[in-house]
Amino acid sequence: MNPGDVAQAALPLTSSDLSLFALFWQAHWVVKSVMLGLLVASVWVWAIVIDKLMLFGRTRKAMDRFEQAFWSGQSLEELYGSLSSRPVHSMAALFVAAMREWKRSFESKSRTFAGLQTRIEKVMDVTIAREIERLERRLLVLATVGSAGPFIGLFGTVWGIMTSFQSIAASKNTSLAVVAPGIAEALFATAIGLIAAIPATIFYNKFVSEVNKQAQRLEGFADEFAAILSRQIDERA
Amino acid sequence: MKRPEMKTGLTISALAHAGLLLWGLISFNARPLEARPTDSLPVDIISTKEFSELTKGVKNAPKVEESKQLVEKVAEPRTVDDTSAKISEKREVKTAAAEPPLPEPRPAEAKPEKKPPPKTDPIAETLKKEEAKKRAEERAKAKQQKQQQQKPQPKFDPMQIAALLDKRDPQRQAVTGEAVVPMPSLGTSSGSASKISQSELDAMRARLMQLWNPPAGVQNPQELVVRIRIKLGRDGRLAGPPIVLTSGRGTIFETARDNAIRALFRGQPFNMLSPSTYEAWKEIEITFDPRDMYNG
């Protein structure tokens, strides 16, 4: 009986099949669950990335459009009339919220101007916070996957190597043909972890800076609009 | 709360992952590494015997797989160093062998003189004598002439022999061996691998010790140690007289020496020595030591 036959008999699981599916299928269930979890995480991360890319692009375009409309000399009343009929986001939402507060104060009989400035600023702050929350939503998932993904993958690898060493010990054979498949399938877990984590980290950083940029733009607009409204209040008072 | 945009993102992501996995399933199969054949140094563990076999051959021969020595004639193995010289069919002349001069042709004229002179008439006698003498002389002359014609007297000039030997220099004797090998391999002519094994030597020693009867009860047995060099033939018989290398005095030593020589003669043929290693035991020295004998 030659050594190759012995190895084959001792390790019936290790076949020469090293395709992607075989790597997954031969793994221990812990490694399998790690791989599946990381795969799901990767899918989710990319879903978020695509969603955010679309969202940020749309938001930027909407802001540009709104600023153009706002500074075109169009009457604010008309602009409000055209925007308030449908749900809007970002800068338009800021404008609508401020204008609503303004209108409410003016249309009421009491005509209280005393706290109007403060109220408008508060409303705009709340809107900015809500908008930023909308932009930032699910970014934490990216951060988590980006930081924890390699660790989860490493856990799978360690577990896989542990079991493969156990099988080596059981087969009493240390030839590379016996050792290699177990280590390959174990390393596959780390590979998936990195595949999920790398884009997550990159896009998390990119999106955080994007959110900061848009938040600053919103704050700038809010300050400007607050200044305009403040002038109006002082003129009418 | 699922927004429509999240749904699109999720579907795009899931589709992309599925596509990637599918591509991986198709393309990601472990190719066996096509490692270039490394320039490995094949390491063989060989004995000195095998090494000398490897080097056995001819200096200027092309490299061939097996080590072969040039053999041109089937005879007792003998090698020459320069195989490129011409082969001479003449036997090798040894100056020592040529030294004893060949017998001179016998003078023929002495014979008739020894004849006893008959006592008769002196004149007739003298006439007869003269006639006979003449005839004898003629006969002798004719005989001498005939002899001279038949066998030209060889000249024994040592200088000429040296010159003859000098002329033979670019030539050589044919390389002889067990089988004719026309295509020798590269190596040294003296790379003889034959080695006498310890068991063969022991068997021979046992045989000789059995036959050797040194004088017993000697005070200084170390004086009875006899070393003898013998030449053996292929058949295991002595090829020449044994040469005693040790010298000693006294009848006891002489007895021991003679006993040893006798043992050598009685012990032959030494067929425990295998003919394949003949080169190794062609000429060996044997030490007859009475102490070894008594030690067992």
C-alpha cells in the first residue's frame, strides 16, 4: 500500500477538487457560517454603497437645482407654493420648513415676531439634523463591516486551520497534499472577510466626508436663509 | 422601512455578487502549479568503490552513460595510460631478459683436431694428415658459412636495445580486459573498483592458518612473524615464487618461514577469492603471525 493510498483512505474529504464551491462545501460548519455571514455582509455593504451613491448624487443635484431656483430672483412665495405640495429633501426641505414656520407666524392673527427668529432657526436645525440623519443612515453598517470583517474572516481561518490540523494529526501524514486543502479552505474565509471589508472601509470614509460636505452646505444655506428672514422680520416689525 | 432606492441597491448588489460568485465558480479552479523543472542537483550517495568505478575509463574519450574501460584484446586485464598511441603487436622487450647473451655458434674447427693421430707411415701419415686437415678445414669452413648464412648472428648492443625501446615509445601494447570494449568512457585508466572483501580475506587467512604450523613453544613469538608477498593468477594459484619480506635469524624463524611458504603452496588454489576482484588480489601481502593464530 503506497503512501498516497493511505492518505486517501485517512482523509476521504480531501479531494483534488479545489473549486470555489468545493472550498465552501468541504469546510467545517463554523467556517461555513462565517463565510455565509460574510457573504451576506458583503451583499448588504454593496447594497448600501449603491444606495448611498445614488442618494448623494441625487441630493447634490437637487441642491444645485434648488440653489439655482432660489437665487434666480423668483418669489419665495411662489417657490414655496411649488415645493410644499410634494415631499422634498435636503435644501428644499430646509426652505419649506423655514417658510412654513414663517407663514404660520404671519398668517396667525397674533403676529408674534418676538420669537420668530429663534423658532425659524430651531426648525431649520431640526430639519438639517433630520436630513443628515437620512444621509448618514446605514453608514454605521459599513463601518462595522469594515472593521469587523477581517476579524470574522480571521476567526473562520483560525477555526479551519484548527480543524485541518486535527485531521492532519488523525491521518498521521504531513505531506502538502494533505495539509493544503484544509488551509486553502480556511484562508478562503479570510479572503471573503477582506473582500467584504475593503470596499466597506473605503466607501465609509468617502461617504462620511460626503455627508460632512452636504451638511456644511445645508448649514450655510440655513444661515443665509435665516439672515434673509431676519431682515424681513426686522423690516415688517 | 424599505425605500425603493434601497431595494434597487440591494438587487444590484445581490446580482453583482451572484455574478461574481458564478464567475468565480467557473474561473476559480485550482490549477496545479506549473513549476518549472528546477535545476536540482541530483545527490547520490555513493561509496568510494562506486566513485572509482565512475572514474574508470579513458581520459580523452567522449562522455557516455556507463563507465567502460577501453579493451582491445581479451586477456588478463591490463591498462595503459595513453590510449591514443599506436598499438604495437611486438612483445614488450625487457632489457633484463636480453642481458644473457645468446650462445655463440660453436667453433667447428676444434673437432677434427681432437682426432688421435694413427701411428703408421710418417710421410703417408703426414700426407694423409694434411689431406684430412684440409678436408676438415674445408668442411668446417663450409659449415661455418652455412651456419652464418642460416642464422645471422644477432648483435647484443645495450645501446641498441635502449634505442629500440626509445623507438617503441610512441607505441603501446593493446589494452586488454575481460571483454572487448571498443567505445571507452571518460575516466582514468587506473580507476579500478575491485576491492577484496573482508570475508574473502578472512577465508584465505583461515585456510593459511590452518596449514601453517609454526614452531610451538617459542619464547619470542613476535620474532616469528613472516610477511610474504605473493602473486596470484586468475585461477587463484600462485603466479610466481612467494617473496618473503621479513628477515630473521635462527633456525626457528627459518622453520616458520618455510612452513609459511609451504602453507601457501598447499593452500592453493585460493578459490575463495572471487575472480571479479582479481585486480585487488593479484598481488597481496600476507602476514603470518603466530600470536594471531593462538588468539584464535
